Amino acid sequence: MKHIVLALGLTAAATTAAADWQPVTDQGRFLAMLEGQQLTHRLYNLALTVTPNGQIAGGALGWDVTGTWSWQDGFFCREMAWGGDPIPYNCQLVEVRGDEMRFTTDQGAGDSASFRLR
């Protein structure tokens, strides 16, 4: 169960229209949006901090989430572990709408997960 929920790599089906979302292709803009914020998702009791030095830390459903990230060719690329289980490396399209940030795996061709910035 744990692996299915976060293998979303953080992936959950998005239900909102794509036209409302604006792509974030610049690392500086991405970091500015995250400054002093956490990525949260109430359903999974998830809270993640993505730091400028390439670290990911937080938790979901009672297990620690750790990882590293980099910005490559306009995509957020990350490798993570959740409760010790690896979540493989993947480069993701980042989009924003208001106080929400959406990550879509496989450079925008895969599953999506939306998070609140808090």
C-alpha cells in the first residue's frame, strides 16, 4: 500500500483543466516559488521541503521522505526514498496555478500529482 501511494513519485491523477496551469521551466522561478514554503497534500498527510541545495525532506503517512533533486533542461529531476523504499529517478514537468504546484512524471507524459504551497 505504501509503495502504491507514493510511487506517485508523487503521482495522483489531476482532475483540473490543463489550460489553468502555467509551466515552470526556469530553476530560479521554481526556487522563488518554494522559498519559505512546503509542498503539502492533505490526503496523504504529506509535507515536503525542497531546498535550493538539492535536498528533499519531509514525510507522508507517517514515513520519512528523503531525496535529492536537480534542474535539467527545464525539468525537475529527483530521486527519493519513502520509509526506506526507493522511488526511482525521474524528470518531471512542473506547473503552477495559484498556490498549487503540479508535477507530471516522465517530462510531462506520465502521471501527475498536485500539491499546495504552504
